[in-house]
Amino acid sequence: MTTRTRPDEDARRRFWTEHMERSHRLLQAMTEYPTAESGEGFASIPDAAEEAGVEMLFSDSKIAGDLDRVFSIRESLIPDLLAIARDMRERGWLLKIEDGYRTQQMQTLLGQKPAVFDMIVGSCRWELGGEPPSLDLIRRRSTCLVANYPNRGTHTMGAAVDISVFDLDDGEEIGRGKPYLEMSEYTPMDSPFVTAAESQNRRAITTLMERHGFLHYPGEFWHYNKGDALYHYMAKTGQPAPYGPVHWNPISNQVTPYDDVSSPLTPPEEMAAHLAAALARLDHA
């Protein structure tokens, strides 16, 4: 990202900075919204889809190198996802779930994964015109891009899915500007740097998701969530959020709220070491 020399580079940097600061304010408001954990269990999205005879795709990639993705979500959200998949099929689309629930370990390691962390550092260095980013900036951006705080991560609440969408006829992905998982000025849902057709696809997919209550996170064109603090804040329901960060036992289907939701998953001193390593990798790339 540090070698881009497009004529509108300054405009792209301004948009990215404004977007990241907007996301930071939104997630800060999310942390201040009340949550009253319901204790609701989880259900498997693939199992529910198979039982209902609804075709979906599921990512076969892993998180942080060797951790299998967990395609489960809070039980009461399953009917909404099935309804979304059916609506997409009527339009000639096929829903792909890229990610679902993340354990605390998964969320932590995702934020530390070199490929992901290097994207964050690279985007920050590009944002600064090639200058090495400070630890403070990396911490601020990581809050938005990889939810380095539990009370800002809807995946750890079992309330979010990351999605892609494919054409039923030719199997091609419905273009949204970039594929999942992008971290650049193309990432925000309202990015002005995608084509008109790609922007229309984003809006059409979002309309289908939001018809069944899954609101879009403005910071990522692939992320939708329902029932957590971010959802209730954005929807202005005035009700406490029933889903907070939880440890989930898949055997008993019991959930246990986190003891600490406000401390960073990767503390500053550890993130400083990751930053130094990332800069070294990027300088020798």
C-alpha cells in the first residue's frame, strides 16, 4: 500500500482517515451502550441450513493459520439467516458465510496474525504518506479493524456473520469492489472508490440482510450483526443488548460472559513488538 501513486491519492487518504475516526467514535458509543446478557445458546448455521434444505456456502479457510472457523451463532438468529439465504436464491444469488462466532483466542490471534497485522500497519503507513506509524495509531486502528477490545467485537458475542455472495448461474462472486478480507479505502460500506455497479451490489445485499434485521457495520462491506450493543445503538431500540462477549461450551451449549470486556486482547507492550516485526517485514518485502 505504500507504493500507490494514483492522482487521487490524497483524497483516498483523507477518506480513509475520516472513515477510521468515524468508526472509532461509533465503536466507542457501542461500549457505552447497556448489555444484559441473555444466556442464549448457539446453533450451527450449516446444520440448520441442511435441515431446512437451504443451500449455503461456507469458507474453508482457517483463522490465524490453524484454527477452524466456527459457523455458529445465537439460536434465535438462525431463522433470520435462513430467510436471508432464501431471499438471495430468489434473486439468483448464493449466500456464503465467511465467518461466525469467534472465541477469545480466535479474536486475539486474528489481530496478531502477521498477514492481518501487516495489512493494518501497511494501511497506517500509507495513511501517513509512507511514514512509520506510531503505536498509538496502530492501537486506535486495530480497535476498529480487528476489535482488539471484547466489548467492540460482535463476533465474540455470537451476533455477527461475515458474508460473500455468489451468482447461482455462473458461480462468480457478486462484485463489491474487493473480495473478503480487504483493509483499505475500499473497505467502508460507503466507499466512493468502488464502481457504481459494485456500490449497487453492496446496497442490494445490505437491503436483503437488513430486511431480516441484520444491520451492516459501516466500516466493513462484508459484516452484518444483530442483537448486540452495536445493533441496538444503531437501531435506537432503547433496549439493553441481550448478547455480549461470551465463552461458549459447544458440548453443553452453555455461555459464560467474559470477566473483563474492556481490556485489550493484545496489550500495548505486546502490540509494540508486533509493530516492530511488521515494519521489518514490510521494509524487506
